[in-house]
Amino acid sequence: MNHSATHFNFIGECKELKLGLWTCPPFLFILMGFFTIVSMIATYVLASRYIDEPQIAALVVILIAVVFLIIGNIIVSSFRRIAEAHKMQSEFISIVSHQLRSPLSIIKWSAEAATREQAQGNPLKQQEFFETTQQTVSYMIRLVNSLLEVSRIEAETFFIKEEVFSFKELMQEIMSEFIDYAHAANIELTLTAAETLPEIAGDRERTEMVVQNLIDNAIRYSRRAGTTDISITPVSSSYVRFEVRDHGVGIPKEQQQKVFSKFFRATNGKKVQTGGTGIGLYIAKRFIEAMGGEIGFTSEIDKGTTFWFTLPIAKS
């Protein structure tokens, strides 16, 4: 369905926003249009009766119509922002509740299992459950940190550190973190980088967060055993380009414009991975652009997706 057609399906859109007709922006837009037309006709009738000059009558009609359009647009825009904020708040609560419920259940189960193993005098099994708990807590910390970053971005209070760091060294650290995870998913990580790479000017911690998110997505949405190919190459005297390519489900063409939107997840991706918050790419775009780089992607259904970004090279 195209964009223009959605304006006429205002009942469906109102249901999606979970709003009544009298607080629903699409319905209010149509209603304001109706009142604008009625006001133009009424103004024309009155003006033609009491004003002898037809040009002046026409100007009065146009003036009234413009005033109504401006007022109507302001009202509808305000309601739309409120409706979108309401929808996003509901989605936020739903996502956070879902994402925290599973790890909390794992922690509870691990703690109970560790207690049983302790009672049975099995320290090795007990240690395994403690390690599971530790990994789950680390996941929850990363999730909370991501949500805090979204809050800072929305409030425009986040700041980017001005650092100089080695992208290659950072990548080696990240690769070592993901190697076991990738093997568990039957995915082989490959890294292609020049022997000598220029240093990067940017925020090392936030660059790490972006890279981790892109690699994690590439592994998650690969449906079968294969490779995830990563490369780092200088693309000019001023920028270095990072690229990660998977051979997974891809992103539907009609949904690609929403990829960097907050809480967005592709419909086919949800079938492969039920988990996920839909905020990683939103955060990545804001961070990369704040560091003076660009981010983008190419994707084909059932063939895979390639995400890339550039960062400025540190001036010597």
C-alpha cells in the first residue's frame, strides 16, 4: 500500500495507534479538510452577498481557507506527535518487559540449579550455572546501557569523546569476543584488513558498541552455516570503511527505509529471531554520524545483508 492510500484507511491507522477517532490524527486531518471546504463555501456565499467586488470576495475566501489550513495542520501535527509518542511508549514497555523477562527467568533457574548442585556436592556443575548467571547479567547490563543511550540521544545529552585509536586492534579484541558465539551458530567469522591501517579519530567505546551490534546481527540473522565476512579498508585519505556481510534472510525492500528507525525489526527477521529490541541500528546511526562518518547498507531477500560505515582518519 502506498503512502497516499494510507490517509484514506484512517480507521485501520487509528486502530494501529490504539486511539479513538476524535483523538486520531488521520481522522482529524479528514475532518479539518471537510470543515475547511464548508468554511470556504460559507465564506464565499457571505462575501458574494455583502461584497460587490468579486476579486475581494475571492481574496476573503482564500484568506479564510489558508487560516483554517494552518490551524488545522498545527492541530493535526500536534495530535500526531502525541499519538506517535503514545505508540512508542507502549512499544518500549512491551519490548523492555519481553527482553528482561527471559534473562530474569534464566537467572532464577540457574540460581535454583546451583543451589541443588551445592546440596549434592557437585561444584563443577555449580560453577557452570554461576557462569550462565554471569553471562545473563552481562546481557542485561548491555541492554540497560543501550536503553540509556537511546534516552540520551532523545534528550540530546550524549557526547562523543575525541580520541585517537587503532581500529585494527579494536577489531581483534571484538573478534576474540565473538568467536565462540559464532562457532555455536555454525558461522565462521573472517576479517580482511591491511597490514597497516591509519588510526581513527572518534569515540572508541561507542565505535565498539556499533561494531558489536553489526556483527551480532549478522550472526543472528544467518539462517544456515556459512561465513560472516568483515573488512576494514581506507577509502580515501580521510576515511576508513568498515563492512560486515552476512548470507542471511535479508531485509524486505519495502521495509528498508525504516531500518534505522527506533524499535524497527523486519518482519522476516522476527521469524528467525524472536528476541531483539530494534534499537541497535538506531543507536549506531546516531553515533557514527556524530563522529563525522556515514552508515548504510545493501540487502537482498534470502541472499544477505551488508552493513557498512565510515569513520574519519586521525590527522597526523
